[in-house]
Amino acid sequence: MTKIGIIGGSGLDDPKILKDPGEVEIVTPYGNPSSVLTTGRIEGVEVVLVSRHGKRHQFSPSGVNYRANIFALKEQGVTHILATSACGSLREEIERGDLVVVDQLIDFTKGRKMTFHESFEDGAKHTPMAEPFSPELRALLILTARELGYPVHGKGTVVTIEGPRFSTRAESRLFRQWGADVVNMTLATEVTLANEAAIPYAAVAISTDYDCWKTDEEPVSWEAILETFSRNVEKVIALMEKAIPRIK
């Protein structure tokens, strides 16, 4: 039976988007998830929501317990994960408010717990990551976004930085040279763990700014990110509500 996990926040953890909402508290071998899990249904499909940064956005990107979040969703029987995130654009053509359904990643984080396989005592475990994001889920999200008339980029490489600080201008330029299209602070960690847990995962990134590589405008600020994200979060909610009933 299909059961969808949603990882997000800023409106996407609002129980009002679910029918018959409820809450589940769970403790994992890796500690507590970022928030209680909100359960319910969208068009008859069971859904489990977790707020990545906590209900009060109290966890920084480096402080999120990613392992507990993914483990908790697995324990709840989630068969697919859809994630949302704000991101900084590294390309002129990815404008503020555009959606990016990323297909590749570069992991620039440095100090996170980002594997379930810390010991090889029971045998070596190396997870294939050539295609980290589920092609099937990505295709569905792209199709649905286009049906809704939203500006969407059907592929993109995300570079995930440690945070919570933003990039330096030198780093932002380096990421562009590497071929990255957007920058954020969460997705590489999550999708790596989801792959280890054998749960198909796809993410919709909302472009909120141009990081700091552009010199003809102000560098990114948290206030600007919040403003742009809040203006566009309804797009992602509508996208999820239409896409989720189509997942098989």
C-alpha cells in the first residue's frame, strides 16, 4: 500500500492540508525526529509529515537529526518520500519563485551523521548513488507542475553546504564552475539516508535568491528567503496535493 512521507515546513507541515489529521510520537535508535509526525490522508492516500527544522524552526541545518527523521518515516511504513526546500539559484535562468526538481547532488557538508552504516561488523554496505533522486517521482512532479502552469526546471544539480552560514562569494562562484545549479543546506543528507533506507525520494526546491555570485544585487539574506518562500509555498502545496494521488 502506498504511503507518502513529506519532509518540509513553512506551511507544508500544516495539518489543514490533511484529512483526519493525527499525531504520532516516536523515538528512534538515533534519537528524536525533528518533530512529532503528523498523519492523515490526501485524496485517500496515507501521508506522514515531518517538519525538518522542527515546528518552531528551532533546528539549524547542521542540527537536524536527519537519521531519526528518515528512520521514523521508515518505521511508519512510508513507501515514498517527497521533500521541499528553499534553495539559492546559481544560474541566471533559474529565477526567484521557480521550482527545481533536482536530479543530482554535490555534498559539501563536513560534520554530519549521514549514514545508518557506521559499522561493517555484519558486512560492508555501500549504497549506489548514481541516480540519487527517484526518476519516477521526479517525472511525476515535473509533469504535475507543468499541468499546473508553474515555472519548473526538470533537472538540476544541488550542492548542499553545511550551514547555517551562507556561501562566500568565492564558494558560490566555485559551485557554478562545478556545474551546480542550486545551493541549499539539507537535501544531500536526506536523500543519502533515504537511499540507504531503500525509500524512493524526490525533492522540489523553491528558488528564493541568487546566493551571492551575482554582484549586481544584494547577497542572500534570511529575510529575503522567507519572503520569497512564503509567496510561493502555495504552489508546492498544490503540487503535492495533485501529485500524491498519482503515486503508485
